[in-house]
Amino acid sequence: MLKDRTETLILLCVLFTSFLLKLNHLGHRSFQGIDECCHALVSKNLLKHPLKPTLIDVPYIPYFEDTWGRNHVWLHKPILPMWQSAVSMALVGITPFAVRLPSAILSTLAVWLTYLIGVELLTKRSALIAATAQAFSWFIMRLVHGYLFSDMMDISLLFYCELGIYGVIRTVKTGEWRYVLLAGVGQGLAFLSKTYPAFIVTGVALTAWLAPVLSLAKKEDCHYRWQHVLGLLGVTVLVAGPWTLYTAIEYPIEFEISNRVTFSHFTENLQGWGAPWYQVFIYNMHLFSSLTLPTLIATFYFLPRLFRQKDVGICLLYAWGLGVFPPFLIAISKIPTATLMGAPALLLLLGRFVEDTTRKKKEVPRWKPIYRYIWTFFIAFLFLIQAINAWWLTETNANDRTYSDIASYAENHLPPNAVLLTEIIYTDAQNDDNHLRIMFLTSHTAHPYTTANGWEKLVSQAQRHGGIPYIVTFRELDLPVVFKSEMDKTTIYATVPHRISNPDENHNSLR
């Protein structure tokens, strides 16, 4: 009883400590790259119209649906993570902290799910070791704080995939349909987080059904049946189907483009992510950081047991942890977070490996405990490095207030239909999303342009559709200066006599 309580207390301490660590500088004001800018802005716009995800909410300038960084209706990524951030902003306020808070919560709950899955398939000690490794993962911390591509999307995918897999595993143990329902809900919500990678849940379910047939598990240990697979898929359709069908009918052009782009990852070098097949493993080294080598050893260590002992737990962990690799090995475009949703399974194998190799054994030669102590110290040291790296990352606090001066002035002094034509430089990663930053910080529309005189054509287009254009640039222009930011060395110029316009002017969008 005391032992059970001790493990529970340790788990609670791990969850609480890692959550506090995630909150450390979570509200830093630097949106790192165009991904987080887009996600934050769409989330903010969902507060006004929850069923219409928009990037540029009032597009005074003509746009093309396949230009996802300047689009109106934005289906480039699924809706659920942005709904979650919108709810957070409704409760906490429109701030970067509110944007990232759901990721901090879900990533912590995902650690708890890893523990629960580990208890079902392995032992409590193995589960606790794996949960601790995941709780202080430097890689996951980067996603939570928005420092890594795909941020909230992959955190949401990770949590709901784990929820679905927990449902599958409980079905394996009990055969109860309520857990099939849980698995289907998890997979459906994972699909609404990042579409097709969510079907790793189905992959684990199929493995659970076929494992006894393939002599990878004992039949009496596995209560998963083909009916459960159909039930899982049916519930998934009920959860993810309504939004998918709604967007296909309401926004058919954007829907078709977003799905085409998703599958183009297999055939094209999208956004510079093209790489050789082995890049996936290099990204995986970043994912596991200091624990890469012991995790790799643990993955090979249990392979003989998979075929000799017919252990359903080990079988499902391999199906989950390695099942995420084949699609991304085939794809031309390799992204850093491609295998994240399989990481908990490999960490659970690591947890079991650490437990097996550090456990005190009876009747062993006197010299062997020395090696066990050295190994235990080495593993503890690697875990410490993992935690220190996570702490260091949260201490980074990239609190860049880029364009906050410009946005503050625009919000308080420019007319409601002001259109901020913002010069951006695509070769500068810190500059190519400033129009999105401005829109998050204000209620105004901003459009980018990329050449010195690129604003000239846009001025007439904005005026034609009811906007009052202003130029935001670091250059000196022969136009009236409205505001000059000493912080950013950037200036707002007026293209017409500066005045407050009639708020009832035409705000019609166009395509």
C-alpha cells in the first residue's frame, strides 16, 4: 500500500513540476515563425466566428486560396487545436500565454496517459520512468513554447492519439465497448488535430486484433475483435465527420487544396522540408535528446521477447512506436515532428529496460552490482540533462516585442478600416510574418508585400474595396509620416490624408 502511494506521489510531483516548468515564460511575446503566427491569428479570429477559420479576416486585397500564408478562409491545418486556443483566449485574454496554455495542459495530461498505458502493458515502475522522461522532454517543451514548427498542432495530436491508444489497450484487456468508444473519440479528435497521422490508433487496434493470429500474443491475453476495429472507425467518423463534411461543403476550394497539400508531402518538397529517408532518424535524435542511445538500445533489447514470449504489451508498444515511421520514410518532405506520436511507446520500452537493468537481483556475483550502480548513475545523469535542457529552454524567454509599438499606435489611432501594407523580407525568418503579428496585436487588417515599390499596386486595390491603406516599412518614403517606432525603426506612412474614416464603410471581402 505504501509503495503504491509512493509511486502515485512521485507521479503527481512529476506532473506538477513539469507543468510549472512549462508555465515558466510561457507568455513570451515572440511568435517564432509563421506557423505559430498563423495558428494564433486564426484562433483569435475564431472568437468572432467559431465555424469560419480565417487568417486575414477582412481581405481588402485580392487573394489566392492556395497561398496559405495570405489566405482568407484557412484550412491549412485542422480546427481543434485552434478552437482550444480560442477558448483559452476567451477565458484568459488575447495574449500569447493564452494561445499556448492548452498545449501546456494537454502535454502534461499526455504524460499521465503514458503512465496509465505503461501500467496496463508493463509495470508501474516502468511507466513512471517513461512518464518522467516525457514530462521533461526538451523537444516537447519546444513545441509547447512555440519554438518549433507545428507547435499546438502536434501537442494536440500527441494527447488525443494517446487517449485513443489507451482506449484500445483497455479494450484489449477487458473487451468492453465503452473503451472502443473512448478509442474512437480519441482518434476522431486526433484527426481534427492533424488529420491522417491520427490513424496510428487504428494501426495499434489492427495489431491487437491480429497479434494472436500471427503468434505475437497469447489469445487469452487479447480480447480485441474485428468488430471492435469497425466500432473504432465508426466512432471516429461520427466525431471527425461533421466538421470535415461541413468544410467540404462550405469551403470546397480551400478543402480540396488543403487535402491536396497534405498528400503532396509524399511526392513534393514542400516548404523546403525535402530530405533523404534517413533524416527521419536524425529528427528522432532531436526528439529523444540525451536519451537517444538508451532508447535505441531498449528498442532492440526487447525484439527477441516479441517473438519468444508472445507478450501482447511489448507487441503493441512496437506497433505504436515503430508504426509511425513507414509513412514518413516514404514521404519526400520530412518534418521534425513526424514521429512524435510514437515517442511515448519507445519511452515505455526504455522505462522497462531501465527497470530490468537497474533492479537489484539475488544470487549474483559480488562484482556485478558495481556495474549496476554505474549504469544507474549514468541513466540518472541522462535524465538530469534532459530536465536541465527543458529548464534552459523555458528560461530562454524570447520576449521580442516586434511591431508592438506599431500595433499599439494602429489600434488606438487608425480608423477601423485601416489596411496596413507591411513590407516583409522572405529571406529573414524573423521578418516574413510581421503582417500576421500586427493582425494578432490589433483589430486591423494587414497585407504583406515583398519589393520596395510593391505597395503601390496594393493601395488602389485596398481603396477600391473600402480600406484606407497605410504603409509599414523600414524604408524612407516620400509620403506623410503617421508614426515612427523607435523600437523597430519602422514607420507608418499615410497614402491619403490621415483621417478617421466612417466605420460603416464597405468591409466586403473578396476572393
